[in-house]
Amino acid sequence: MSIQKSTDSSSLAEVIDRILDKGIVIDAFVRVSLVGIEILTVEARVVIASVDTWLRYAEAVGLLADEAQEENRLNGSPQLGF
């Protein structure tokens, strides 16, 4: 069995296009406690994607409906159905 090298190389533009098309999500949760006392909690979600990709993802997992309902609840506005 031999290792084959790929002669295809990707330009930076192709890599950025692929990342924006598919998207990258980095989700992290860190909790620091000392003797049972929580000192620091960090929650981070970093999403790198095009707006179109993010909107398709958000719609598929129901994020858009939740944000609209929360915004309407905070503003006291009735919920509009589309």
C-alpha cells in the first residue's frame, strides 16, 4: 500500500468559499470552580457561515421561530404568522 500525494491545491478563495457555503460551528462551555464555588462560566458559540447558510440552518432547527417569539414577548407585540 503506497501513499498517494494529491497534486490538487486549493486557493484561499476556494477555501473561504467552501467554509461560507458549508459553515463552521465552534461550541464551547467552560466552568471554573474552586471548592464547590463556581467562579467563572463561559459559554461561546462561534458560527462562521454565509447568511444564507445560517438562515437555512436556523430554520431547520427552529431558531428563527424562537427568536421571533422572544422578541414579540419582550416588546408586548402580538405574534404575526407568515
